[in-house]
Amino acid sequence: MADVSTVLNAKAAISRHIQWKITLQLAITLQEPLTAEQIHQIRHARECAIGRWLDSPLTFGMRSSLQYSNLVRRHLDFHREMGRIADMIVDGQFEEAARAISPSSAFLESSKALAQAVMVYDALTAIAVPV
């Protein structure tokens, strides 16, 4: 996750979200540690690219919406699940971490929920922005 600049839109948020999934998968598959920066961003949801986007002026007009609140909640859930997996990786528990990102895992469910929340938010902002 070398480039951690604030995302500018929902499409970029989904891209960053997918990058996190790939980062965890690679660490597990290659049995390599996460970097200190990656661990920090996992543990501090507001400091990752999506978190900074959610806190940026770009979302200011939507913050009172249920869609924004849901997106924030789903983002935090995703970070909580990533944190559990990051802890396993740090502890060298790669088999457990692999199970924790399997298709039936809480991680995958939180990942899907976050992607869906981003898409719902994006659809609402497309309607709410005057042309």
C-alpha cells in the first residue's frame, strides 16, 4: 500500500479496498510479514486512504445520510476483520490467517458489505450532486 493518498471517489475506494485484500492474501501465501505502515493503517481505520476520504471535505455534504453512516460502519467492520488477520500474520499463524480469509469467512462477508456500502453511497451521491 505504498500510495496512501486520499481517494477521490467511490471507484477509487473500491480499488483501495481490493488492494487490502490482495495485500493480506500475498502476506499469507508468501508467509511474509506486513510492513509497519500496513499494520498501522489496518489498526487505524481513519488513516487509511478510504478513512481519509470519508473524513475529507469530499463527503461533507453526505455525512448526515444513512448511507454515509452505513459506509463508515462497514469500513470499521472491515478494519476489525483485517486486524484479526494481521494479528495472525504477525504471529506467524499463516494457516489460521488463510482460513480467516476463506470464502465463508467473516472477513469476506465484511469485505462484501463494505463494497456494497460504497456502491450504495456512490449511487446516492450521483443523484445528490447537481449537474
